[in-house]
Amino acid sequence: MFIMKRFYTAMSLVAVLLYMASLSLATTSSSNFTDLSALLAFKSEIKTDPNNVLGSNWTETESFCNWVGVSCSTALNLISMGLQGTISPYVGHLRRLKLLVLEFNLLEGVIPASVYHCQTLQVISLAANKLRGVLPKYWLSNLTSLHTLFLGQNNFTGTIPPPFVNDSELLYLDLAYNNLHGSIPDEIGNLKNLKFLALGANNLNGTIPSSIFNISSLRVLAIDTNSLSGTLPSTFGLQLPNIGKLYLNENQLSGSIPSYLSNCSQV
């Protein structure tokens, strides 16, 4: 399990770094009052800042475009800063926010509802914190630009709501290492562009939805360490031609290994 956890961590970092390398950030130096207020509200919810990054650098004497981890309201990137506190609901008020990366901190509480309504967001990476709560019913409906969602290694509970979306841009979805229970919703198969799906190390049960095996773009499928049952479809290798990493261990699956698995040359 430790090896798998390191794998999930590495994958989340790779996806975020690749995105940051390609992100075209705004360079305007004008200080928008709404965005400044939202960032200061975020700072006020951080109770422990061991490196004093926010205390020494996030000051009104300096344009917020020059603050550590901020790129003129389009990106808030504070990876592994040891930050403790909660995420301010005003984060969702950053009108041009594309990238929200707060992974590998000690943040607690719930994800503010405003984050799920921030239509400009393309990357949300909050993995490896102490966040809790349930995923809201329409968790992906308003995130129409989102392509990366990493919420793994937290304390989320409840079930995985069906992703009520039609033309989702989502490429990477990580909910691994939480306390989610119930079945995997069949509507996961609506995420036709997914390349990476990690739901491992939860308390999921039931069968693996057949719709997952129709996501031909999948390269990584990690649903290990749950209580999933049933068999794999006989045409498994034909339906997921691009799969490179497959983790199904520590479940209650039965039956034989599909003969077409050999078609997955990258596994």
C-alpha cells in the first residue's frame, strides 16, 4: 500500500507540473480590489505558516502579482508549505483563477462551495491534507473547464456522487486514500476524456461499472484496496487499448483473467 501511495503522489505532482509548464499566466500589474481581498481572506484563515511565506511576502505594500505562489489571480500554488488552517471561501471569488494547488499541507475543514462554482478553474490539487466532508451532489457540474482534480490522501467521507456532466474536459481524477464508501457510479463512464482514474484505498463496494471499460482514453486505472466484487469483462483488453497501469489488487474480484488482456501492450 505504501508503494501505491507514493505512486499516487508522484502522478499528482507530474500532472500539476506539466500543466504549470504550459499555463499562460497573466502579467498585468494592476491590483484588482476583489482579488486582493480574496487573497487576504485566504491568508487570514491560515493559522500556521512555518516558513513565514505569507507573513513576510503577502503584504499590501507589494503587488499581489509578486506574492509567492500567486500569478496575478490566475494561479494559487502553495505546494508543501506546511500550512495549517482552513481554505477561505473567498478563494472562489478570484475571477480568473485557473490553478488551485495547495497539496501536501496540513489544511483542515471542508472545501468551500465557492470552489465548486469557479468555472475558470482548470486544475484543483488539494491532495495530501486533512480535508474532510462529503463531495457535493453536483460536484463537477459547474467546473466546465476543469481537467485535473486531485483530492486524494484526505479524510473525505460519503459516497461518490454521479458526475452529472456531458462534455467534461476532465483528464485526471484522484480520490484515492479517503474514507469514501458505496459503489462507483456508472456515470463515471461519462468522463470520456479521462486518462487517470484513482479510487484506491477507500471503502468502495459493488461491481466495477461496465462504463469504465468504455473509457478508451484511460492510461491508469487504480481501484485497488476496496471491497469491489464481480468479474472483469471478457473483452477487457479490447476496450482499454491505451491502459498502461492497472491496479485491481486487494478486492474481492472473481473469475478468470480476460484473454484479451494481452492486447494491452503497455501494461
